[in-house]
Amino acid sequence: MHQPQNDREVAKRIPRSEVRRRLIAAAAEAFAESGYSDATVDDIALRAGFTKGAVYSNFGSKQGLFAAVLEDRSTSERDRLLQAPARSADEVAAFVAGVVAESITEDEQRGRLGLEFAARAARDPAARQSWGPLRRTQREAAERAIREVAARSGLELSIDPSVAALVLHCLTNGLSMEHLADPEQVDSTAIKRAIAALIEAITHSESERRS
């Protein structure tokens, strides 16, 4: 564990991007171990080697830091989705379904934390101020990824990309919840089938358009 550093010293010697990266990594560990409610700003800052002032100056609040943790994981997933092969609709659907299924089944902690924070945001205005913008950002990122993958793969959506992003976003979150509740039935195979079926239903290839 790093020794806490004075915030002014941090500002002089460590790039802001590195401070944020270390705080997000430490927060991810703390939230995974203790849950959102029991993880403390002091503990997170200590893990990262800073004072709690670094948390507030970079993220504004514990809620803001938590949102940054989820956003960081979502960004990693989006970057992987952008590696989808620029080939057939079936291949794109299989690739995207695999990435989503792996994210849900191999990172169950994100699903649990998401549920915990969503429940908190429903009754805590401070939490809701972080939760709403995060979800909006995730949907917008999903829409950009859908547009880029579709364009690169020669696929055409049968619905507006913003609607496709909303549907895929909601399906992914629902599958995550169902996997946590019933992992034997809603396993990786079931998740892949559901995601692939949605993608196949809302896309068609250039050759299909000509036929």
C-alpha cells in the first residue's frame, strides 16, 4: 500500500491522469471488497497513496468516484467492441455477444455494485446526480460504437442507432441482473444467444439489402 502524499506534492510530481488512474484502481478494489456503502474515501485514498483531498479534487465525491469506476470498465468493454470484425452480420453478432457475455459472467462484481448503487440512487439525490449522467454517457458511448461497427462492417440498422443503443444497453443490464440471480440458467451461452438474436434482428448486410 502506498504512503499518503500531500496533495500539493502530488500536483507537482504526479500527472493528474496518473492520480486518477490510481484512485480508480484503488476504489475498484475497495468497492469489490466492502461494497459501495462500507468502502470509505479515507481507505480508498490510503490504498492509492494519497490523502482524501485527492479524491474530492479529482472526482468531487465518493459517488463521483464510484461512477468513474463503472465508466472505466464500460470504456474497456466499448473499446473491445470496436474491434469487431468488419465482415458478415453473423460474425459481428457473434463477436459482440461474446464480449458482452464475458463482461457479465467474468466481472460479476460490476453487476452487484451497479445494482447496489442503482438502489441507492433511487432514494438518494446525491447518488442520483452521479448515476443519471453515467447511464446517459454509457448509452451515448454504446450508440457511437454501434454506428462505427455498423459502418465498418457494411451493416444497416433497421432502427435508429440511438434506439438500438438503448435496447442493447437495457438488455445487457437485464441479463447481468438475471445472471446474478440465476447463473445456471442465464449462463454465458444463454447471454450470447440473447445478444446475438437482438443484433441479428436489428441489422442486415449489404447483400441482404440487394436481394
